[in-house]
Amino acid sequence: MNINKEKSNTLKLVHRRILLGIFISTAILAASAAVFHVYSAQMDRGLSVPVKLPVPLSVFPIQLGDWQGQEIELSEATKDVAGNDDYISRYYRNQATYKSASLYVAFSGRPRYMKGHKPTVCYPAAGWNHKDTEPRQIVTPSGKTIPCVVHRFHKIKPLDQEVVVLNFYLVNGKMTTDDRSFDGLAFRRPNIEGDPAQYVAQIQISSTNENSVLEAGRDLTDEILRYFPDEEGRVDISGTVIAPQTGK
């Protein structure tokens, strides 16, 4: 009899411990879910607000030297896919040399959104055939040497066309032609704080004429770079310094 009673008490104790374990686990899960919900809501609010440059790219001159520009409006679908915080899309024509080129400058304070946005992906997706890519350098009037790549594309239908695309990136103020430079874990952080000193910018100049691309790249790049924080956080166009919020 005593043996049966001891077994019964032991089973009750085990049962209580199991119930207690389930209760504790449930409480932990509920607390974790609550914390995640708060953090997720905070992140959603943070990510819904664009990261702003000290001076918006829309201020970039329509006329710069002999280059006269006009806006090229992007479709809402294109803007949604790009996911940029700021951009300009313009067509420039040199009134002295009659050369012309399209300028596209995109800024993202959340670099992970820029991954995959490169000419060798976007142009073939629009029906262009990639012919070749060549590393180049252009020297601006201020003496800056700009590393870039020149991509050449060809399309047969509906008309036989060729286009040349000059492309390079700015990653936290440093110029590069390699999109893998913003592919690490550090660039996958959401940047909830909206720190504009942690960013990727893409500078892309295109034309049917390669000399036009190189000439526009040479003449426009100095002014383009003034809008972005350099490696020390200085923004030349605004005369301000942004202190990078490292480690966030």
C-alpha cells in the first residue's frame, strides 16, 4: 500500500514538474514574441522612413558647364524595385560638342537593398545582350582619378541598337567598381537610425556613343561626388560633417 502511495506521489511530482516546465517555456515564448513584436514594429517604422542626404540629389544642377539636362521620370514599378532612398534620372546634352548621355545616380542608406542592381543584371533583364566589360579610369577636371567599368550591350529587336554604360559605386565614401564590396554582414544591418554616412551610391552614365559616356563621366563626376559623405563623413555640397554611427 505504501509503495503504491509513494509511486502516486512520485507521479504527481513528475506531473507538476512537467506542467511547470511547460508553463515556463510558454512564458518565455510569450515574452520573446512580445519583444520581437516591439522590435519588429520599431524596425518597420524605421525602415519605412527614407535615409536622407544633407542635400537631396534633386538639387543637382540641371545645367553644369556646357551640359544641359532634363528629367527622365522613372515608373513607380521601377522605383519600387530599385528601393532607393534618393536618386536622379536625367538626360544631358553638351551644347558645345553635341554629345549626349543619360545620368542615373542612386543612393541607399540601406546597402543590402542595392545588391544585384548592376548593369550586367538589369540590362539583360530588359532584353539587352551583354557584349563585354572593360575596366577604365576617368580623370576629372579637379584631378580625381575615378575607377569605373564600361559595359557594352547590344539589342537586335525591334531595331539594331547598341548602348555603352559606365558604372561605379560609392561605399561609405570609397569609390569601387565591385558590388561584392557591400555584400558582407556589416552591410546587411537595417540601419534603423538612418545614418547617411553608411551607404551605397551607384553612378551610371549611358549612351549609344562611348565617347559621350566618357566625356559626361569626366565632366559631371566632380559635382556628383560633392553630394555624398566621404570616408570621414564630410559632405562638400553642404559644408557639414556627419559622424558615422559605427556599430549600429
